Amino acid sequence: MNVSRELHNLDDCRDLARQLARQIARQSKSVLPITIGLVGTLGAGKTQWTKFFAESLGAQAEEISSPTYVLIHRYHSEPIIHHVDAYRVKDDDEFLELGIEELFDAQQITIVEWADRFRDLMPKQTIWITLELDSNDPSCRHVTIENLPPTLSSV
């Protein structure tokens, strides 16, 4: 299932992240593992969306940041979240060397920023979230969620 939304401000972004997080939390035993692929240009809001999502699942705000230089952050949430930033990853081999396949198989949520760079290596059931800047309104984002499982369709 695909969903499109406009996010006019940070509250809209927070609401969308919370909606998906709540649905996953309610059904975590039956829907894990989950992989979310985030797509968007620099400044589109990928890390901000992840922060809202992770906080909704119990992660502490101060532990959530862009993993650009560390590449992978683990958040102590329920369920556990691994946040991967593939921006600086050079190629498929380096992406696999991160141990990404083990993350994809674990009973947790794996969020990959810049996932479109490694689309062929992402799990078939990846939930794709694309954030696009609105050229007329810098605070507005167009969001498309693709491959949303039917059990999570009320986002």
C-alpha cells in the first residue's frame, strides 16, 4: 500500500512518525523485523523523522542524532532500532561489511537513510519513505510511503 501526505511543519512530521511507531509497537511481535528506507536530499528531514519515530518508541532524545560519521546508531527503544546512514558508504561491498544483513534479519527495526543508493540490497519488504522539499515553502515536505504492509495501513 502507498500513502502520500504533506507535512507543513515539524508537528506534522512528528505526528506521522508517531502514527507509524504506535502501529508497529502494537503489532511488534507479528511485524518484526521491519526495515524502513528513507529517501530524500540533504535537509529533507530524514534524521528529524527518525528522531520523532525513535522517541515514540521510548528512545531518549539526547541519544538520537545523525549517524553520518559513526554510520550506525543503536537506540534503546522498544523494539530496538538501528539507525544507519549510508551517505558516506562507497559501494555495495562496504554496505554489506556494515553487517547490514544481520540487522535486517534481527527482531528489531532498521532505519536506513540514503537507502535508495543500495536499493538492490534492501529487503523486499522494506517500507520506503521519501521526503521531498517543497520548492515554494521551505518548511513543507511531500512524503510518500511505499510498500506499507496492510497491517500498518492506517498511517
